[in-house]
Amino acid sequence: MIERTARGAKTLPGEYYTSESIYEEETERIFTKRWLYVGRASDVSEPGHYFLHNMDKESIILLKDEQHSIRAFFNVCRHRGTRLCTEARGRFSQSIQCPYHAWTYSLDGRLIGAPNMHEVKTFNKEEYPLRDVAVATWEGGVFMNLAESPEPFENAFAPIVNKYKQWHLSELQVAHRRTYDVAANWKLILQNYSECYHCPTLHPHLNRLTPYRDSSNDLEAGPFLGGPMRLSGNNESMTMTGRSCAPTLGEVSGTDLKQVYYYVIFPNMLLSLHPDYVLVHQVQRQAPDRCRVVCDWLFHPEAISHPDFDPGDAIEFWELTNKQDWHVCELSQQGVASRAYTPGPYSDLESMIAAFDREYLSALGMSG
């Protein structure tokens, strides 16, 4: 096991959690350049199914087309820029129609109807498809990238593309989804997730299941950070009872049966791998001092379809833990906004936050 060290690093200055100009800089350098986790492929299971992903001034339609491919388009009509769709999720029949002048698009983005535009001699429908957005799927997750020439997904995710195969993540389905509005900067959520220095104080139940010092990290630099924590005693999973609430996933075996793995996937995904289920947090920025967290509990469909399936033990555990975390993140947000706040030293148990800060500052074009 590599010895953890924060390298003498200190916390970020308060402006990184409160400044509108830094928030805008994040938008341009991170959130429109990096691959963002936006949902599960199962959210668009059939042709025409769609959901919206809204980020700052942008709204993106993610859908499954007639060829069963997942596509992403800016939610902007090519006529006069009207938003095409306002409902958060739903199903298009066979096309997408603008509510203003009825310009109509196929599910693959082609303009197929433009009333009265035949009267304009220079008009060519082929020149006005929906503006598409790069999209990729990985382990059942859907990712998008707003850059005009994004880094290929397989290159960006090369360090982890095959890392979690034994969980069969692509087969899993959402058994429960919960959305939280948190009055805290998005980075405080990811930083809190990256350490268990706080667990004895904030999460006594979690700390009994996985003692905070019985942990290690196998990814310690770059955009992918984290590693395992060992389950204590006879505990089988992170639940209120400590018992599994579903059969073991995929090919999980050996030491993985006694460990839970926690990973930050920069900039907005938290991946928690248990022997019997997987928890995914999607962090969505709302403002410098606000974010939304969408939490999915993923189980194998065979477990979900069983008459005795009850994920309540896992849901209750993470509802408790999430609320404890969000509360303290909100307290942190209030504190870093104070004129009295100055950067403090990280403990070596917070080495992953120091690593996160280095990646974050590098993404902003600054030294860490």
C-alpha cells in the first residue's frame, strides 16, 4: 500500500467557492471541455425516449434515435433559436417539432419540415440540422462533451475503461433515484467524498461498517481518484444492517466481497461500488454556492424483478449518509464565504482532496 500524503498542501482560497468569475472560468475550461456524466443509458431505453441535461445557459436533448443510437443535440431550433423541448424527460413520437413555427426534426437531427420555407429560393433544409453534441456510453452511463473537437472518449477514459468489468455495470438498472438540492459549491461535494477523515465524527454508522483508517487508494493522480475501504467483521455491504440486500453482482469475488470502492470521476461523477449494488452520484452545478446531486441506486435487473427484492436497507443507509454530508458541505460553504477564512492544511488522510485540487487547478490552466 502506498503511504498517503497530502504533500503539505492547503485548502483552496475562499474565492474558488464563491466567485462568479471563477465559476464562469470553470464553465469554459472544464464543463464545456471535459466529458460529463449525464445519466444512464436505461433512461432512453426505446427510440424517441429523451431526457434534458441543463447546464448554465445550455440545454441538451439526449435521446435514442430510430437506429437505437444515443444522440445528443442542443435544445435550440435552427430557425430563430427557440427552445424545442421544456419537459425534463419524455418520448418524442417520431420527430421533434419547434413550438414556435413548427420547424420539425427527425430523431437523428435532420430538418424534415419547415412550413412555407419553400418560398425562399435559397433555402436548403440540409443546411439546418440540429447542432449535435458529442456523446459516449461507458458501463451503462451516458457522457457528453460540449467541445467542438473533444478528446476522444476512449482516450480520456483509458485509465479506467476496463477497470470495473467484474461488476457488470452496463447490465445494472436504477432501482431508486433521489435528487438533492445542496447550498454548497460543487467542489465541496467531491472533496467531501474524497476523504474519510470526517467519518468518525460525521458518520458513526458508516465508520462501524468500514473503519476510516482501513482504506487505501489505487488511483492517486489525474481525473480519476479513489480506492477501496474494507468492510469490518461480518459486514457484507453498506446498509443499515450491514447485510447484503441483493445477490453479488457480476463476477465480484475474493477480496472484492469484503470491500467497497469509491472513485471520483472528474468533474461530476462519484462511483461507489459495493458487492451487491452500485451507487452513482451525478453532481450538477447551479451557481457558485449551489449544486444539485442526482443519486442512483443500481441493482441487477434479476434482483429487481425478484418478488422479495427490497433495496430499502441500502437506500436508508445512503439517505442518512448523504444528508449528513450535504449538511456539513453547506456549513463549509458558509464558512469559506467568511472574511475570516484562510486556507488550512490538509491532513495526510485528505491526500485525495489535495490530488483533486491539483487536477482542478490544472484544468483551469493554473499550477496546483
